[in-house]
Amino acid sequence: MEALILSCGTGGGHNAAAAALKEEMERRGNHVTMFNPYDLHSAELAQKVDQAYVGLVKRAPKLFGVVYGMGNLYRNLPVRSPVYHLNTHMAERMAEYLRKHPVDVILMTHIFPAQILTSLREQGVQLPKTVLVATDYTCIPFMEECVCDAYVIPTGELKSEFVGRGIPAEKIYPLGIPVSRSFSTQMSQTDAKRALGMNTEHKQILIAGGSMGAGKLQKAIHLLCSRLKQDSTVDLTIICGNNETIYRQMKTRFGDRIRVVGQTNQMPLYLRACDLYLSKAGGLSTTEAAVNGTLLCLLPSIPGCESHNVDFYERHGMCCTVTATRSGVKQMLQLLEKPEVKEQMVHNQQTYVENQSAGKICELADSLVQ
């Protein structure tokens, strides 16, 4: 099968899900091409589109929440969104690419390419089978504008929400959010700690803010370092993602006391090694933690889709929510002494999160093509 995977870098989760699908498709013997559709115009434009979103979330998360709320209001109007009309400008370039590079199926982990293809469909262009994969635990604004052959959602519990937004029920497949097979590793925690050069006798706390290093990381780390001064049996690792500013600040302020990591391809190993994971509530970061079976604490979310992610995980007992305060840090550290909390949390994660999503989506793509 010849497959095309389209994604955008407005947050690392979309590309991570796309990479997981590519990994699994190729493992099954398919030929796969993956790129950002805006690269068909120029790499510079693709970077600008991605950075516009990332910059807003990094610098003004509350404003992002306002924009997200406006999107939810706008979607109730009987007209196409401005986002859709902007994406139609890429339609001809995408049509030209598909004429030169025919494929059997197109998998998308972002609504932008889905809107581009919807524009082509409405112009009467014949398309291969198209699959749109949701990467958050909600139907994000304007997903309903995308006309596809199949829509993959995280869980059947959310089907009514997607249907209520106009997604045809018969096209919805609750197959989960795809993550790399490496997050399902059976490596022991001790071996993972050794592989990362960690002290196997110490408790290991991992803090990450997704690919953007978002969240109240600095405050949480400062409070943790103050709290752990008298406790030499707990180590701390901070992963800053591609937020170079926070990486430099963390290195300067805490580099002599904690492990500071920028972008890394060893996230599965860090998750396996940690005793507690403090993160923001991205759809991919939470799913990766759940597939790994992790004691998960979530910091206050970025207003918008992450609020829905927190709600889903809290309702099913798959996380604890904490604040970047002294009491929040105390609550988090107490969890390290309660193995029964982790045991129940991991059980819930295994119950409510699909850990074979990438494989099931590949099977769906194959059935659509056949």
C-alpha cells in the first residue's frame, strides 16, 4: 500500500502521532511518505504557520484560551471558518502533488491538511481514501468542516460529542491516539534507570511540558528543589522540549542540582525510568504516559483542548492534578510513598486508553483501500 501521512507542527503531538503511524505502516511493509502540506509551498511558510501557534501558546496561554473559545463560538455559525478559507490556498499545490505522486490512502493527524483535501473534494477532485486522526480527547473547533472517509477518535465515550458536532456516526472509529511502539516496552524500571545513568536506588521524578516546554515549569521546579534539599533519595529530571529559552534558564538556575534535557528521542526510556511524571495535559503526552503505565500528575492546563484532556483523565482516575504551589508539591511527593495509588492509576490507564492504536489505524486504512 502507498500511504501519505500529513501533519503540522503546531505542537509536537500532531507530528508524534504521525511518526507513530509511519513507524507502524512501514513495519507492516507499506511505503510511506510524510510531510507538512505547507512544505509544498515552502519550508519557510510551514515554519511560520507552526511558529504562529507555538509562539502564542508559549507567550500568552490565556490569550490562546480566548482564541480557542472564539473558535468554539464561530463553529456554530452557518459559514466556513477563516481557518478553512486560509487552507484552501494550498489546494492546488496539493492537487499537483497527488497527480505526480498517487497514493492509496492519506492519513492526517491535523485538521489543516484535512481542510485542504476537503477543498479539493468540493472542487470535484477524485481523492484516495482519507483518514483524520484526533489527537486530543475532544472534538476540536472546525474538525467538522473536514470531509473524510474515516475519523479516528480516542475513545467511544466521545462519539456523541463528535456526532453532535456534525461528524457522521458511521465514519467514526474509536481506535485511540497513536503512539510509538517504544512506549509499550517491557524493559524494567531498573534497567531503564541504568540506561539513562540514573541512580537505581533513588526515586526519579520527571517533569516535561510537551514539545513546547509549556506549563508552570520553573515555579514547580523551584519548589521541588527547595523541598528536596533535605532529601537526597529523590532525583529530578526536567525535559524542556524545543523551548530553548526555558532550557537555558533551567541550565543556569538548576543545572548543578538536576538533570536538564532539551529535545530528546528517549522519552519512552525516561517514562519507563521515572517513579512520577509531572506534565502538561497534551493529548499525546498523556497518552504516552498511560500506554507506558505511569504515575501521572498534571499541571494546570493551557485553556482549550488540554482542559478536556485533563477532564477525561481525571474522570477515569488516570492522573492526579497538582498546582505549582507548596501544597501541590507536598501532595505530589506524598504520592511517591503510596504504591497503591500508582497501582490503581495504571489499572485505569490500561482500562481506558488504547495501547495498540497505531496498529488498529493501519488495519482501518488497509480495509478502506481494499
